[in-house]
Amino acid sequence: MKLSIRHLLLIAFSLTSLNVSAQVEFVKNVSNKGTVAASFLEIGVNARAEAMGGAYTAQRGNADMIYWNPAGLAFVDGVSTSFSNMEWLANTSFNFASVAVPLTTINSVLAGSFTTLGVPEQAVRADNGDLTGEFYDARDFAVNLSLATRLTDTFSFGVSTKYISQRIWSETAVGVGFDFGVNYETPLDGLRIGASISNLGDDISIGGKNLKDIIDPDLQNQGVNNIPVQYVTEEYPLPQIFRFGLAYDWKGEAMSVSSAIDLMHPTGSTESMNMGLEWGFKELVFARIGYQNLFEKDHINGLTLGAGIQYKLNHSESFTFDYALSEWGMLGKVHRISVGISL
């Protein structure tokens, strides 16, 4: 049974976050898919952002910016919270929560978030396929703390630090990452520029008690047996992502339009571009469309759609509900729901 468990752990971790390094010498122009650890950090948050194709780097003023670009947090005027839930691919569950609190005395905003991706409980099988009566599950999570500051009325800077954990059964991998970002409102009314780099940090590897075993390394030698060993996995990098974005907002008496475009350079894939468009009526109802990962090699997702409502109690207090639909080709569709409260 131990042999089966160990194989399960090694295979599952490699499928989600490890690289088959032997191929590097022979294969050129690869897409880099599956070459990073903690790949759940690449999953976008917030239904509004995803409905706009993930083109969100130059946005500002809500708690979700802790994921896309921490510099955008600097323009949060009051306490802002956000909650997102979705059934991710392969029956996994993804959840995200964030809160941002202004620190008016230092012209800054402090924010925190919690991200988790869970795999349903599965039965453990022995080498012959029989059930052992045991069960295993897997869960990844990240805890993020950010500080963003307005250096001028038009320019802000943000920095984040995050604790990252991946677990499958009793095996875990942990690490620490950092995000940096800037946001600039140009002299052209409504046009903003944003840039961020996410998940800078050391490589991580998985380890735990089920990677230990007792083996006979030499079956031909009767004097050498029952040798304790521990299997060691390789270290792999966090999924670093560099984003550069433009956003333009136009507001009329009843209607508003927000458009955005992001250029991305990730270590876990090839370069790509996201685009998004939002139409609003009286700042009450919104319709959105976008396209993700344009020009990315081997991508299967693309079109995104969504809608949202915003109910304002007064100038500063509001409640938002957003929905997004993402198309993932043969993997099916992903539905996202987000709720936001600003006080």
C-alpha cells in the first residue's frame, strides 16, 4: 500500500506543478505549461475582472486589486470587502476573500486576502486496485497582506507578501511570495496605466511522511535489506506573472463605458493579451465581455461574458453582485459569482 500512496503523491504533485526536466534538452518552443509550483495562484479572482477577460491591471479602488495589482488598492476610499466562489475545473472548488482598510493618516491602504483551491476527497487504492478503506484530499491556499500608498494624486505604489501552501494528504509544500505594482492616471482624462509583477519568491518542493519507506536496495544480496529511505522531490519556481495594462473609462449622464487591455508575460506559459469591455447604465446594471489569453500558445480558454448590479446606499456605501462565464473548450464552462461591499 505504501508504494501506491507514494506514487499517488508524486504523480498528483507533478501534474499540477512540476516540470518534466528531461524534455528541456530536446523540445523547443514549448508553452511552459506545468512548469511551476502553486499554479493555483494563476487563477484570476472577481467575476467582474474575469468577465472583462482578466484585463484588470490598470483598474483601481476595490479590494480585489490585491490580486491583480496592489497599487490599485491605494484608491480605496472606505472599507471594501469582496467574496468570490466558483466551481473550478475537474470538480475542484475555488474561493477568494479580501478586505481593504484605508489608513488616512499615512495616505495608504492596508489589505488582506485568503485564496483556497480544494480537491474533493478520493478513495485510496492499493497496487492491485483494491480499496484500502482510506481517503485522501488536497488543498492549496495563500494568505496575502498588502500595503498601497498614493505617492501623488495620480500615482500609487503597492507591495504584497503572501504565505503559500500546497497539500495532498499528509504531504505539503510551503513558500513565500511577493507582489509589486504601480498605477498611474495619465493627463488624458479617463486613461490609466498599470503594471505589476506577482509571485516573486524562492522555489518550493513537496515533502512529508508518506515519502518515507523501507526497501531492499539489492535483492541479490541477502545481507542488505530493510534500509530506510526518503524520496526527495525537486524544487520548482512560483508562477511569476508580469502584467502591463491600459484602462479607459468614459461616463455620461446615464451610460458609462470601461475598456481595458493587458499584456502578460508569465513564467508558466507564453506571452498573451487580455481584453475587456464593460457597459453600464446609471451605475446600476452592467454588461461585460472579454477575451483571455489571446496569442498564448496552446491556450484553450478565450471568450468571457458577464453581468453585474450595483446598489448604492449613498455616495460611499454600496453593494455589488457580479457573475462571469468563461469558456474552456473541452474542459467545459466556468461560472463565477462575486459579492462586494464598500462602506
